[in-house]
Amino acid sequence: MVFIGEKLSRSLAGASYQKLTPNERGHYPIPPLGVELGLWQGSYQNQSQLWLRWWDEEGNLLLTGSERAEVESARAERAEIALAAEAQARQQGCFILPQQQVKPPFGGSTYLLIS
């Protein structure tokens, strides 16, 4: 692949380069790898600018290692808060029932407190 300026524009096909066409999201699919490359405006390593980022075939941004760590840290914090609330409810003689109809955005259990 060749980068011209900030845009991905060509792919090696045999002995020559062919112009790539972006998909409906403006990303450049790489079918053998099951990913897409595209431009993303945002902050990374304390620099806000246009970055070249990876997406999966469904258009979901693939997270960097530090982004994955932040998501996992937030998930662990939510789980810790839920466990503390459950322990406090038990101590006060309350019941905690799982709610199946409401799902948090990042997974995990949602609870209904009944006293």
C-alpha cells in the first residue's frame, strides 16, 4: 500500500498499483486481514490530530492497548461498585434481584434493589 499525503490511495496488485476505492464509511478494506484502514480525528498520546486507525469489517474502531486498558479498568470499577452495593444491601436485609430487561452499555449485570 502507498500513502500519498494523509490518504491511503493505492494497492499493489501483481506488478502494478491499482487505485483503491473507499467503502461507504470512507475506509479502505483489506479483505485478506478482515480489517479496514481509515482516518480518525482524535487524541492519541496527548496529540489531537488526524490519525490512521484500524476498524473491523463491521466498521467498529479497533482499540489501542491503552484504550482497551481504560475500558477494562472502567468495567472493573463498575463491578466493584456493584459488589459493594450488594454487600451493603445484604447487610441491611435487602434483596437484590437481577434485571434481565435492562443491560448496561458495557455488559455486566443490572440490579434492582428491593427493601
